Amino acid sequence: MSDNRLELLQGTLDMLVLKVLSRKELHGYGIARRIQEISEDILKVEEGSLYPALYRMEQKGWIESSWGLSDNNRRAKYYHLTTVGEKQLELETSTWEALSFAIARVMQTA
């Protein structure tokens, strides 16, 4: 753990981004900021991880983007969840719940 923040487990970034976008459309910085806020500054999403993930998810059809203006009147690319992305979020949430349950069982009983 560096700087009191945890690195995201491989594969969890997509799930977290999809979850944040399930609430409302956001630009990249807004997505990263929302994850950090909700996690009470424990999770920090770096640009070098976020933007390739957004590109990959857009290519898979999980999210779509459009250009708009940010709160400070700067041009920004906003992302929103698609129907395919909603289904992917359900799948990833189910997988995460099963995995976290299994890990908790091992940690409690081993």
C-alpha cells in the first residue's frame, strides 16, 4: 500500500467504472474522482489505467461517449453505460460477490 491507497485488483477497474456510470454520465476525470470519493480516498484511479480501460470498454460496446462541456467550460468526453454494459455490470457484480465471499471464508477459517 503506497500513500494509504490500494492498487485495484486486476479486473476490478472495469466493474467500478461501470458501476459509477450506472448512476450518471461522467467524463474521465469525474469517473476517477467519484471512485476516489466513494472509497474515502482509498482507491485512486490513475489516468494511465483509466483511459485505456474506457477505450477498451467502448470497443466492447459496454459504454458510449459524446463530447460536452465540463463544469469549468472545458470540452470533455462524457461516457454513459449501454444496455450491454448494464448486463456486463450484472455479470461482473455476481462474479465479484462470489469471489469476495470465497476469500472471506478462507480468511475466517484457514
